[in-house]
Amino acid sequence: MLDIKQYMQDVGKRARAAARAMSRAGTQAKNDALLAMAEAMERDFDSLLAANKKDIEAGKRAGLDAAMLDRLELTQARVKSMAEGLRQIAALPDPVGEISDLKFRPAGFQVGKMRVPLGVIGIIYESRPNVTADAAGLCLKSGNAAILRGGSEALHSNQAIAACIHAGLKQAGLAQDAVQVIATADRAAVGELIRMKHYVDVIVPRGGKGLIARISEEATVPVLKHLDGVCHVYIDGKADIDKAIKVAYNAKTQRYGTCNTMETLLVNRDIAPRVLPRLGKMYQDAGVELRGDETARALAPGTKAATAEDWDTEYLAPILAVRVVKDLDEAIEHIQTHGSSHTDAIVTEDYSHAQRFLREVDSSSVMVNASTRLADGFEYGLGAEIGISTDKLHARGPVGLEGLTTQKFIVLGDGHIRK
């Protein structure tokens, strides 16, 4: 029987040694590895699908629902997308070694900051095998070592992807232990990983609220996370109506099951009679169930009565809470009370209102006249992302390559001493 504690300790030791090697790796070697991984995935397509078929069949026997099976499935298009994602990461600028804020001090020496890898990153995720490739690529390019623990339902798929990753690392002459995919479905492996503070520098959980809450509560290693995506759009009294309807409709209906989808719409009472009848019909025609306060129900027929719980709910479904507020102050107060510090937007043509919203709404992404669905690493120009953080330390918002690094002070002198 596998000794989980000993197994994970060995994984941690090898990851720490690989992290030291990766901190020395040059950009060209990292890019070569990423491109070789992409080629291996396309070349070994049949092996990936055969492994994935085992997971799909096991998932059906276990009674996984259709949505879970869809997230689990690998297709030719999805494998191609994984490979393309690795090529996109290879094309991104390498943040490691970047020096900024270099300034001369009066004594003649220089002080600045250098961007360096975090070290060893543990990533815990569910279902989607593509996360294995995305996470490995981002950690590799940012000079880190990665310990990846996917869901038990994707064990065969993740191991097959890991084989392609290791082939790419070997071809580029980099340490294969730079990316380790946990080979056991035993849940005790997660408990060990989140407490290995001597070997792991940060944990990134990706999955349902239950998983993230458990890891946040039990981890002794720092965690980059967000628990909920209770995102808002506030349509201000000074909004352009056509613009407001376009933004609010997209924020809810572009995709329902994502953390940056709007879950509550707030509308200023002065503009609500001109916005809600039209917007409410559009939502209902799209199959969105509306749950609103008394004013919203009067202006958008067919809207159900909202409960207190609705204002705090991340639906991840075609359901939308709607509230009419008297002014900007009440909108901000609602967001601060019920929001999850993820993404919130205002639609307004009033510059001072926009500036107040940007300053006072304490979320990882705050937007003016833009859909919350834009809160994404790719849309922000970061390339792929490891996740979105609503914490205030160390990274906040979409976590791309820069978020997987930190900075240290550097001093450049010429025999300088303190007097």
C-alpha cells in the first residue's frame, strides 16, 4: 500500500530541487520545452484520447452528470487548443529577471527590483484535463516548479498529458521534476500537499466552492484563491441606455457558468423605467429567470420576488437578481455588502460617478462601461491564466505569468559601505 505522506514528501523534495534548476533556466530553453510539449500532444493524440476514454467510461459508471462528463472529455479540438495554449505561452515575454525602478541613491549605488519565480507552486483542480497543460505551461514559463493534483475522475487523462509534458522538458534539457502530476487519487495527497510549507511556496485551488473553502481553511501554505464570483453591473442614472443594455445583456448571457458572469443587476431608479422593460424582455427571451425587488417586478413583468439569499448567490446559471437603487451610494453599499470582491461594473456617462466607482468598489476588477465577462487573463493581455485571485496579497485579479513571480530588491554598488 502506498505511503501517501512519504510519497508526497518525495514529490516535494524533487520539486524544490527542480525549482532551483528552473530559476537558472533561460528563456529559450523554456520556450523550447513549451513548443516540444505542444508537438508531443498533437503527435500522441491517440494515446491522450485512449486514456481519456478510460476516465469517461469510469465517470459514466460513477454516475457523473452530463456537464461533468463534458468538462472531462478530450476531443481533437480540445487537444489542439491545449497545444495552441502552450504555443501562446511560449510567445509571451519572460518576466523572470526583469529589473525595474532602478535608481541612484545619493551615495552613488543603485537600488531596484528584480522579478523572480515564486519557487514551487501546488495546483489543485477538478475535472478539466486541459488545466494540466495550462498550469504546467504557465509555471514553466515563469521559472517555477509545479506539483499538479487533478481530480480523481481525470487521473488517466492527466497522466497521459504529463507524459507529453515530460517529453517536452527532456527534449529541452530541463528537469523533468519541474512538473509533477500526482499519480494517486487518494484524497490524503491533497491534505499533505497543502501543509508542505518546507517544499511548497503557494497553493492555487481551481474548482468548486467546497474544494476552495476546504483548502483555504486547512492549508498552512499561502493560498491564491477566490471563493465566489458574485459580480454586479450598476446602470447609473447618467448611463447611455443602448450602451447599458448591451453591457448588461452580455455580462449575463455570454456564458452562464463562469466566475465573471454578472449575478446581480443594479439599476438607478431614475433610469429604470427606460431600461428594465426592454432589458427584462431580452433576458426572458433568452431563458433567463429574473428575481427582483418590488420596483423591478413592476417594470419587468414575469420577474419573480427576490429573497434575501438571492443578493448573495453565485448562480452559475440563467438566473439573475435585479434591484432598483436610488443612487450611486446605494449601489456601492449593496456591492460592498453582498459582493465577493471579484468583478463589478458601472455603466455611466458621468465622469465623477465613474471615478468614484473605481475608487470605492473594493474588487479585484472594477470596470466602467464594460462587461464583467472581460475579467480574464487572455482578455487583459496576460495570455493564459492560472486563475483569478480576490485576495489582496500577493496577486489580485487574473493571475498570469507576472502573478506567478515576485520581486526582490537588488543593490548595485562599487565598493559602497554604510557610514
